Amino acid sequence: MKTYAGIPEELGKPENASISIIPVPYDGTSSWGKGADGGPDAFFHASENMELYDIETDSEVYHRGVYIAPTVTEDSSPEAMAEAVEAAVARELDSGRFVTMVGGEHSISIGAIRAFRKHYGTLSVLQLDAHADLRESYMGSTCNHACALHEASKTTNLIQVGIRSMDISELEFMDRSKTYFAHELGSKNNWQDDVIKQLNGPVYITIDLDAFDPSVLPSTGTPEPGGMDFYTVTDLMKRVMREHQVVGFDIVELAPNPHETSSEFTMAKLYYKMLSYQFENK
């Protein structure tokens, strides 16, 4: 039996787990760098070679139990994939486990956000990303990676952080008062306070790894200069998870490079840090 991070089999069984991971190795709509379908496998491999004691929280969160849910393999169309992801997430939500997802490209978040919104009735979505992903449709589909947050912009309280690349057509769907552009973060000392204030109710977090600067995490499909560093991201995650009801998250857009393995270890560390913050005081 394969377990997350090589934890004991008993802790990987669904009946003993407080956390679930849904792998979605989908790369059907990426329009530049390919390889995100290899993201989940690279993430799991890196996780198996990671220390499981978190110094900052003085915890070993894996003792909560982590279940690897069945992989979502639907790839006949972007729309069918989104429906399959929604169904998989809904099943895990019904189990009562804390639901997480690893990708795969960012279009997989469409189905996940649908499932969380239906389950909770209302939802705030915190997006960390280099790209706005607000296009109404792209390359003939509304479930393209460039449209990953369009639906959420209409159906949820969407907060966008780290944006530094977009098409002018996306301005129509962007709430500038809830958008934190990367070039502004350095001059706004209280921007994290503002993000915290704008979130409300159940919160879902979606992290496109190109939110990081390429010097920190280069192996992603569409790297953009001027991104955030590791501790800027984890400091925000820590605050959000301590001050709000975070109900789930996804991390997407790892495109593994056999000649550069630090990116998958950064993703693995980020994922584990987020779990550590989530369960720190529970």
C-alpha cells in the first residue's frame, strides 16, 4: 500500500485519516510549458524524502492520518475533467476529512471550487498566482487553465494575490479592490492584513506554483519574473489558517524537470507546512 510521505499504513487508511489528498495528473489545456501531468507523482516522491517534524509548529501532523484518494484520470475533455474532479471532491467532503488536491494544471480547481461552494453554501477563495486566470473562455473551452478562476469570480468571494500577468479582457471580471498585484506587495506593508479582512466564511485556497518567483520555484508551466518567496507565502498561509476557517486547498502547476528537483521539494514542503498550520491548535 502506497502512503503519503511513507507514513505507516495504518495512518494512510481512509478510516484512520483526518486528511485526504486527491491527485489529478491533468495537463489537457496547458498552452505553453507541458508536464503538469507529472506533478502529483513528483510531489509524492519528494514527500517520501522529507522530514516530517515541523520545527515552527513543533508538530508531526502526519499523525492525523493522510489518505491518498483515488486518482482522477478523466481527460476526455476539460468539461468532463471538471465534472470528475467535482464528484471526487464531493465524495471526500462527505467523508468529513480535510480535503486537499494536487495537480496537474490549474483548470482542475474549477471542479474543486464548485464542490466546496455547493457543500458549504458560501465560499471565499484565496488565489495565489502569477496569472489572473479570469478569461471567460480560452481555446474553445470555459474549463481551460486560463479560465480557472472565472467562475469563482462570479460565485465566490475571490481574493487574488501575486498577479503579474494577464490579458486586458480579464479586467472586466477582476475586482481591483480584492486584487494584490505582485509589483505592489513590496510597498504595501499591511497587505496581508487587508487580505485577512476581506476573507470571510469558509475559505478555500488555490495555489498556482508560478506565484513563486522562478528563482524559488522554476519548474512550472508558465514561470513569470517578480514572484513571491517561500516565507512570504507561508507567512500568509499561517495567518489565514489561524484566523479563518480554511476548509481545503489545492496546489497546482508543478511541471517536473529531471535536471531540477528543488521545485517538487518546495511544493512538498509547502503542502506539509499548510497541513501543520491547519491542525496546529486542533
